Amino acid sequence: MKTNELLTASEAELVPQLRAMKNKELERHAAKLLKKVGADYAQVLAAVTKAVPELGAEQNAFARIQEIVRACGQVDADQKIIERVAVIMMIIIKKQFLKIHSQN
């Protein structure tokens, strides 16, 4: 799947494909999309990773991650790109978390 296809695919098509992707491919897509909104992948990953423990049950995690992505990039960034990057970042964090805990 090409990065631009991530923006045009429906959620029903997108989510299974994202879940099947390896971390390297997810990271490549995230970096390309973040570049479109003027953000750096490493900076966003660090900010999202730092925010994860602070997310509570009463807080909308998806909305919070979108705020973080938007804060790291251009204020007037395309909402569709922000949403897709937030989903990708959540999947990357989840996969990293599961990988760490499967090693223990």
C-alpha cells in the first residue's frame, strides 16, 4: 500500500491492512505523512510514547494523540492526515508494547 492510498482508503479497508503491516512499514508511512504536516517522526513518537501512561479511562486516547501530532506539526494541518497518523502511531506503540512484553 502506498502512503497516499492511506489517505483515500476507507476505514474498513485501512485498519486490517495497517494491523498486518510490520513496524518498519508503519514507521515509513508515518514519517511520510508527518512530513506533509511539518512534523518529525522521532519527535512525535517520543511525545506519544510519553503521553501513553498519562491517558486515563475517562480521556479519549485517539483525540489526545491527534492533539500531540497537531502540536508537533503545522497548526493548520489537514485533519484527515492527522487522524491517519494518530491511528498509525497507536498501532506502532501497541506493537512495540506487545513485543516488549512477549520477550519477558
